Amino acid sequence: MTSDPILELYNHQFAIISLETTGISPKHGDHLVELAIQTVNWNGELLDSYETLVHLGKDMEGFHIHGITNEMVKNAPSISEIIPDILFRLNGKTLVAHDLNFVLRFLEPALKGQVENLQGICTLQLYNLVAPDSGLRRLEQLCNYYDIDISEHNTAKSNSLATAKLFSILKNLYAQQFELETFIENFLKVTQIEDCPHERNIFMKRKEARNIANIHKTKLYDLLNRLTSNAGDSIPVRQYLNVLDRALADRILNEKEISSLIDLASDFKLSKQQVMEIHEEYLRKLIRIYLLDEILTKLEMEDLNLVADLLCILPKELNLLIEYERTKIPITTPAIQKQLKSLLGKNVCFSGHLDCKINGKRIDCELAQQLVKERGLNVKRVVSKNVDYLVTAHAEQFSGKGRKNRKAMEYHVNVMDERIFWEMIGVQVDN
């Protein structure tokens, strides 16, 4: 039983590709700097979207093309790093591009023979078939003619999305003038790749690249890079956080405040990594405060983004911190809501150092107090008759040594193991 070619056409997928380059000829030293691939079906439905800037392989001072600067592509993946993602999105599909020959001039050398005789559909040629006498050529002209919106001119993503819409219109016009079988015979050239790699989803979009470039230009980032590479043993986390609190009160870091932070880091021989960990801790605690109601409002997100920028923390890292706070330390869960209501207003005192960790980091006194307060309980520094729970890391070894322990025994305070306490108030700790 033979398959129906028209039915196969309706099930077929198309890889719509667009490039931004430094010029028109890779043979004369021009480079690919941005690539986007949109995967659509015959009906024009978007199935997958991929875009990335591409590192040139070398610095080009003063380089600026279509809004892309040399600083933006410095941290982008190289063409060799994104080849698996390109091949994955081409395999089993028909390649479509506006001015296909131009795309192939840059794409074929990059793929280094992993695809033999790469072919596809050129929307410019397809347009010439359905409207041979119009004289229009450029993508912008055709989009204007067919009332296709290009949200951002001269970006690979916007051009590929526009090409996808243009292709949908042109192939329907072609089908009206000719037979669908003719389209299949002349245009359906499926790309087949042997041992096609899995997608790696390596990319860097323009917005992220701009954020990185802007952070790299700040004085704080410049000074952080001058810190010692030999990390010191003493880390003044609390002192540094206190300075940050004062400096960021107005959400501005002036030169004097930046110098104070760097002086403190230098005095204690902190490395850049150690300082960035403290910065992340500061941002994490701010996230936790904003998540008290389990909702991040638009104003709260704007503030988090501003603080992240000031502390040289990238948006991607901020999103990871937010995700961590949402999932790893749930403020409430349905299973413990009733229990938390019964604990509301209870008084808690901690005895000695805590051992439990969250995501590999030990719970310090400050974090412990914050976790307790978020769940509606009170923290007391000393044991009194009003204390409901004395929390200790090793309840099984509890003795009358120490002032807090003696008071707990005197007032018959409930002594609770740290791990059991965290479970009771809904804090997920490491195993």
C-alpha cells in the first residue's frame, strides 16, 4: 500500500532559517553573528523556536552590525558549539529561507560536510513563480506588500518569523495556481542527517548578551576582577551584607559605596567568587521576603532585576535563584497548611549550631530566624516560660549543660531535633 504524498505533506515540518552576518561573503572574511530557526508545519503553526548570537572566534574592535556589538558576541557560543542544535532542527525537515543561496554560503562551511547537498525552499524564488512581474525582492518589501508585521527589523528571530509567515502565504498561492503534487515534486526536499546529534539547547539571546555587556562595563565588575585569586579563610558575610544594606537602600551604588565594598573584600582577601556568593545570598534573601505571599508582583520583579544588575548578577542567575526559592523552600504546601495554622504565634528558640543544609548550604542563624518568621512563628533569643520549642541539632544528646538547656528543663519546654522541626514547619532540607 503506497502512502498518500499530499497527506505526508500536511504532516511535514519546515525549518525556517535566518542569519545576521558581518557581510555577504565568508570567503572574504565575513562572519555569521546570529542565527534563528523556526520550525513550522504545513498550516504555519509554530512548533519550535531557536535563536542565538554566535561568537566570531576572534575579537573585532568597533564591530557593530544590526544592533549586535562585539561585546555582545564575546560571550556567545561558537558555531561549533551550536552545530548539534542546528542539525537537530534541520533533520527530517525541509529548509526554508529568504535568499537561500546567501544562507547556504554561510551555513554549509559551518556544518563542515555533515549534510551532503543541502537544499531547500527559497521564498524569493517561490515569490517569483507566483508573481513573476512584481519586481519585489527584499524581505521587508514583501512583508510590507503582504501586510506581514516585522516586530524588530534586522534580527534573525524577527526575520525568520516573518519568513515563516511569508512562506505560508506563498505556498498557498502556489497551490492555487498549480497542483500540490507539483509543489511536492519541485520543493519538498527533506534534509536527512545520518547519526544526527541530540539537541543541546546552547544559545545566547540578544537581551542576555546586552545585560552581560552592560555588567562588564560597570566599575564594580571591573574592581571585582581585580580581587585576589587566593581566597581568604575568614569570610565577613554579615559585615559585607550590612554594608550592602546601607549602600542599596536607595538602589544606587555610587563610587564611594563601591569602593567601601571592594575595600572590605580586599581587607579579608575575598576572591571574586566569594563576593559573588555573598551577592547571591543578599539577592536570595530579598527574593524570600518578596515571596512571603508566594507572589512576585511586577514592581517586585523590577526591583529584583535592578538589584541583580547592581550586584553584577545576570538575569539567568536571578531566575535560577527565584526558581530555587519557589521549589526548594516552599513557604506553604497543602499538606502542612493546617499544621502551620496551629503553630501560628508559637515561640521558638535555637540552641547551639545547626547542622541541616539547604541545597548544600548550612542553615545559619539568620536564615533560621527568617524561615521561622515567614511561617508565622516567633524566634526568642533566650528560653523562658513562653518558649514552646527549643530546637537543637542533636536532640538525642540533649543534656542540662548550658543556660538554655537548663532553662528548658526547668520550664518543661519541648526539646525538638532540628530536622524534625524543619519538617514540621514545611522546610525542605537536604537528606
